[in-house]
Amino acid sequence: METKTTSVLNELIEINNDRIAGFEKAIADINDENIDLKEIFQRYAAQSRENSQELSALVGAEDNDVETGTSMAGSLHRAWIDVKSIFGGSTRESILSEAERGEDAIKKAYRDALEDPELSAQAREIVSRQQSGVNAAHDEVKALRDAAK
């Protein structure tokens, strides 16, 4: 039986999967003049893989189904990135603006998860620790975007 904690954790797994797919898409589309962003985006994709694995282990320990996919919103965001790149939206600033939009979404998801009073103590500890890394990543992307203006 799925608990409220499992539901919250599966939502975080899903948004981490969205983040992985988004950064992998950006990495594939980045041109040579922005090659430094590839390393940064690879680091954040790896961070989300680790987050998803840790959250999945927690959900699986409860004998619940683990979310393995991405969200419709994440798929739509990647499609929007495709459209923008076709029409010249591949400047450093536009790449970082889209990355920041994705980082805003995951940051909000972690904040919302921690505000849920039904989140178990063990899950709260893991989510809180992961949130610190997500917030740091957001701040780095935002600083890079601001510098690109």
C-alpha cells in the first residue's frame, strides 16, 4: 500500500529523472563555445541519478512500486527546448535560462516535499540533505546565467 511518504518520494524520483533527461538533452545540444557547461550539466545529471537511486531504495524498502519514468511536464519542457534551439535559442544565456527553469522546478519540488507533515523522519532527513545539493546547483546555474547576460 502506497503511503503519503512513498507518494512524495516517487514525485521526487520523477523530477530527478526529468532533470537527468533535461541535462542529457542540453549536453547533446551544446556547441563547442559552451563546452564548459557540459561538465557542469554532467555533474548535475549524476547528482540526480544518485538522488533517484537513494530515494528508490527508500521506496523499495517499503515494498512499494518505485517511479521509473519522467513527467509529462518534463517532456513538454524538453520539447520546448527543442523548438527554441531550432529557432536560434542556443546562446549561452538561453541554455542557462532553460537550465535555471528546470532547477527552479526541482528546487520547488524539494521544498514542497519538506513542507509535507506526513513525510517520515527518515525520508525527511534524506530529502533535506538532497535539497542542499539541489539548492547549490540552482545557485550555480543562476550565477552562470547572470554572468552570461
